[in-house]
Amino acid sequence: MGKTTTAINLAAALALEGLPTLLIDCDPQSNTTGGLGVARSESRLSIYDVLMGSATLEETLLPTEIASLVLLPGSKDMIGANLELVSQERREFCLREAIAPIRSSYPFIVLDCPPALDLLTLNALVAADGLLVPMQAEYFALEGISELMQTLDQVAQAFNPTLALEGVLLTMYDDRTNLSQQVTENLQAFFGEKLLTTTIPRNIG
């Protein structure tokens, strides 16, 4: 649905405006890390080490080709982090607490979440101020809306009362189809101004 692509391009755009930006790869697939041209090296410190408490955020951050953009790389070790975090105290707050010392240094911190609602995603939601939802204008996307909003409310009530929906971004959008137009109308009715006017078109070239 363009989740990782959105995270990379949004973070890069902010950094190119001269705004110090931190991009955190929370997905075990590490596509954000690879997408920035950083090798997926398992010998290198990653977000896994930060969540496990074996490294600080400062030790783990990597520079990128964009001067104002810094990366906290992902790792396939994150697959095991879901199980290892279960036994930790305040397991939902590990990422939030790791970010806290450097939070004021970055006007923007972008977190690329895994596609599943697991402990890694929960850590990202607890650490975040806002949730940006890339969504395809397809029928099945509509079916997941109520579940998404319910999850957002539950996380806000239980762990992070400041968490709010930042916006919904239509990706892979083809305005030539009746389905896309119908889904867009439904999303507009449901989300109102939270449905962003910017859409990312489907590239058929």
C-alpha cells in the first residue's frame, strides 16, 4: 500500500527542507533501511539492540546521503523481538523511552511500522504523536477502517492519550475507475478533513 515508500519520501522531503528528521525502521523486513541505500547488515547495531536495551539510540543512528536525515536502521532480528519483549516490564514503552533523550533534537521523527498489529507496532504507536495511514482506494481498505479506528482509540486510552489520527493518504490512486471514486467519497464522508487532498497516483508508465 506504499507504507514504506511514504515514510521514506516524507522523511526525505522534510530533511531536504533543512528540518532535522529521524527515520525509524520498525519493520523486520527492513525495507526502509534498504530503500535508503543502507545494507541490511546483521552485525550492525539496529533498533533491535535499542529495544532490548543493549545499545543506546545515539550509538545506533546512521547518517544518510541527505544531511538532515538520520536513520535508525531495522533488522530481521526484530522478528524475535515480539517474543523477547513480552517478558520485559513496560514492554509497550520501550521505544518511547529510548527516543526520549533525543526527541527534542528532531522536529520530525517518522516511524515506519510493520504491516501487523504486534508489539513492534504497539511500541511505535505508543511512541508517536500522530498516525498517518497510507491507504489504497479499494473495497477491502474500507472494511478495515472501523478496526483501525478502534485500535487507535484503544492504544490512546491504555497507553498514549496524545495519540491522534494525523491523516489518511490515498496511494496507488487511479481516479479513472469508478471504484476509486466511490471509495474516495466514502472515505471523505468518514474522515472529513483528515483525508488528505494529496493523492499518490498509480504509476503505469
